[in-house]
Amino acid sequence: MTLQLEKNIRRWEAKLSLDFCVASNNNGRTVIASRKHFGPLVIQKPFYPEASPCHIYLLHPPGGLVGGDQLTLDVNLQQKSHALITTPGAAKFYRSAKETASQVQRFNIAAGALLEWLPQETIVFDQANAQVHTEVALTDDAKFIGWEISCLGRPAGNQPFTDGQFVQKIQLRRNDRPLVIERALYQGNRPVLSAPWGLANHTTAGTMMITPANQQLLELIRMQVQAESPDLFSVTLIDGVLLCRYLGSQAATVKKIFTQVWEIARPVVQGINVCIPRIWNT
């Protein structure tokens, strides 16, 4: 019955391309140089709650993905530009009888530019077949602060992730040199969900990447965040990339912890304090 219903549902393919640059006649403010979109993946107008960075809210009006849906986001930051991209709510992958729902985001960051990729969590419903692929390409001294938060099932609603598949890929490169390449495969009723070497029965996992980073920043986060974390949180420094890991049971907790990391890291990376997107408070 589920398969027959899925065949009758219209598939959504949506693409959004954004190009950011520094406006020479606007006090160095970052603006959108070009914007192209196809299907239900759009943005609101740019926001400027601080002097020059451009804040963008990414909108997907359908509110979730089913089998066969495909979302593609391409973002290009020209030299010395600064953009912050977030979402007003969680991304959702609903159950699928067979077809894969996919979300691909590709970020190209030129020299001297900074992208802050701070989306809300991704919720993978039971029986979903989903994949998320994030690629970050840095040039020379380009900067990146970003996170990915995944929630398997809806334990609070008594809907655990017992069947289905979720694939998450993350790639971070600088001048085509790999810095971080990861692939995680989560399948219902498999040992990875419960084993100590896997999720150990935790339902929420988060990865945060910050670059460039140094030993001083690593020690600050270990002292001010890791020591106070109520769940499993770790931070390491590899090839100038600060990698933060989280395992727990609440998306709100990981977002709070990653925001604390962001508050410490942004002044070090960019020399300015954080500016919390107003949409997070609604």
C-alpha cells in the first residue's frame, strides 16, 4: 500500500545557486551577486543584523522530503565575502518504500572569504531512505565554520528508527587537498545503532568543522565546552581543522553546545563576535 501511494506522489526536484561578493560601493558589505533557483528551494531577502556579513535563511516550502525528492544547493563565495546560511526549521526525511531522497550541498569559498553553514537539525523518520552529501572546497586562506546535526527517528513520539537507511557524506578540501572525508551509514536494526563502537543507542549525532584553527582554540574549547558537556562531546585538531563530535539524545542540546563552540571560535577565525540569527528564537 505504501509503495502504491509513493508511486502516485509527485517527486520534487529543487535547485538553488547563490553567488556572494563584496559590494565595492556599499561599505564592504557582502551581497548576493547572482541567484538562480528551480523548484521549491528559495531564500528570503538578505538580512544584515551586523555590519557586513550577509545572513540568509534557506527555505524549503514543502517542509520535508519523500522518496525520489532531490534538493541541490550550490553556494559560491567570492574573495573576502562573508555569508551566514541557516534554516528556520528542521529538515525532514519521511518514510520511503524504496526510492532515495537526497540533499546535496556544495560550497566553494574563495581566498579570504568565510562561510558559516549553520542549519537546524535533520530528522530521519523511521523507514526513510535518505542521503545528505556536503562538499566544502576552500581556496588558499578561505575560512569555514559549519555543522551537521542528524536525528534518527522520533523517540519522544515513540517512533524510533528501526527500519530504513540514512547515508551522510562530508568532504572538506583546501586547494583540492582532502582535509576531511567521511561517510556514515545508519541502517535500522543494525549493530551500528546500539554497539559501543557506533551510536551506543544515542539518537542524535553532530559534527562541526572549523578552519583555520590552532592549538590555542582547541584548548579553549576543551576547557570551556568539553568539560561542561552533559553528553558525549569531543574535539580534535587535524591539519588545521577543528573537528567537534557529539552524541546524545536531544537536538536542542547539541545546538546549544555547538553554539557555544561558535561563540568561542568566530572571534578567533574572523575577529568578530557571533550574531545569533533571529529566526532561531521564533
